[in-house]
Amino acid sequence: MEEHGWPLWDLRIRTPRLVLRPPREADLSRLVQVIRGGIHEPGVTPFRFDFCCQPPEEIFLGTARFYWRSMAEWKPEKWSLILAVEEEGTIVGVQGVDAQDFSELRTVATGSWLGRSFQGRGIGKEMRHGVLHLAFAGLGAAVALSGARVGNAQSLGVSHALGYRENGLKPMMFGQQLGEEIGLRLDRADWERSERPPIVIDGLDGCRSMFGESLPSG
Ligand SMILES: CC(C)(COP(=O)(O)OP(=O)(O)OC[C@H]1O[C@@H](n2cnc3c(N)ncnc32)[C@H](O)[C@@H]1OP(=O)(O)O)[C@@H](O)C(=O)NCCC(=O)NCCS
């Protein structure tokens, strides 16, 4: 294994079509290109912070800060993993997963986006399968949470297809817009029962301690 000081860089989640991996600094401009290409229809934003509708130079700075912050602030008690999603070597979006007090709560929360031209082909479901495999099989999670703005049919479609149950509504600001978020929850037993594609995780043992207490892989 290459010793480069940041063990997470060796982590790879491989699904039938995709590779999910922490981006390197050299990937930032590729990520920014996808963001600038558009993520959602103008008007109604699915995000609390509408990072894709900022001026072009802000998108680069914001993406870089988001990337560095996730590494600089990483602690086993509170972490936020950004995974670039690649399809045949092309970066198509990001799958995030984060947790606080994971060793006690065994609970993760996920969020994701794809460039518009990559949406609607099942990639969103496949990358969620990938990150859930990391959480449940790799890290021993008990619960995975997600959330989607009311009316976000694609995001709700992914969660429903993977077996999440709706978990209440709460008012939320989406940028400057007041909206409501539908909470979604997937318990380990439902995940175990669900149909899943074959997924392989590489490089987890070298960074397992960064996610909280050392847990056996499932
Ligand atoms: C959300 C997102 C990641 C999903 O990825 P995707 O590749 O487009 O989604 P998939 O093709 O894997 O699956 C979408 C599911 O929703 C369903 N769906 C999509 N549009 C739908 C609609 N209008 N009504 C009902 N279901 C719909 C699809 O049928 C599919 O479910 P199925 O396979 O069970 O039929 C992607 O669309 C995206 O980046 N959207 C903009 C950003 C965003 O909303 N991010 C999430 C913030 S919470």
C-alpha cells in the first residue's frame, strides 16, 4: 500500500457499473465541470445550500473548501465522507455519507447528486447501494437515514426502491425557499432482506479506525 498520510484515499467501493472513491485534489476541476453542467432544473432546488447555482468561480472555491473541510475536520466521533462516483472513468457525481458518534449510534446519513446528463439511468440507486454496503456490511451500521424535499421524485424514488421507510416531515430552508423535507430511514433488517447488486469494498481495513471504534466487517 502506498503510504501517503490519508488512509481514506485507498478506499474503493465497486458496484457492477461504478467505482466510488474519495476524490483527490486533482479531481476537483472534473467535479466542478459536472456541477457547472447543471444538477437540477432551475427554480426548485433539492439542496439546503444550492451549491450548483452559485457564480462559476464560487462553485470552484466552494467545492474545494467543502473537500478540504471534510478532511481537516474529520474525527472518529464526527465524520463526513465524500465519494466521487465514476462510471467507466468519468466522474458523474458525488455520494456522501456522514455520521456523528457512530460507535454508539451506528447511524449514518447519506446525500447525493449526479450531473443532469447522468440522471435517470439507475446510477443513483447503484451508488446508494454502494454506500449502504460500506455502512452496513463494512462498518456494522444499524440505521441509514436520508431525506428528500417534498416533490423530489427521483430522490424519493431511489430511497423507496432501496426499501427505506418514510420517517416524518419537517419544514426546511432550501436555499432561500421554504419547503418540507421527508425523512427516510432504512433499518439493518430491511437492508439485509433487500435485493442488492454484487459490491466489493477495497481498502477499508487501513482506515477502519477513522470511522469510530474498530468493528468486524460483515
Ligand atoms: C437523486 C438522484 C441522485 C437520483 O439518481 P438517478 O440516477 O437519477 O436515479 P435512478 O435512475 O437510479 O432512480 C430513480 C428512481 O426514481 C424513480 N423516479 C424518477 N422520477 C420519478 C417520477 N417523476 N415519479 C416517480 N418516480 C420517479 C425512478 O423510476 C427510479 O425508481 P425505479 O427504478 O424503482 O423505477 C439524481 O436524480 C440527482 O442528482 N438529482 C438532482 C439532485 C438531487 O435531487 N439530489 C438529492 C438531494 S436529496
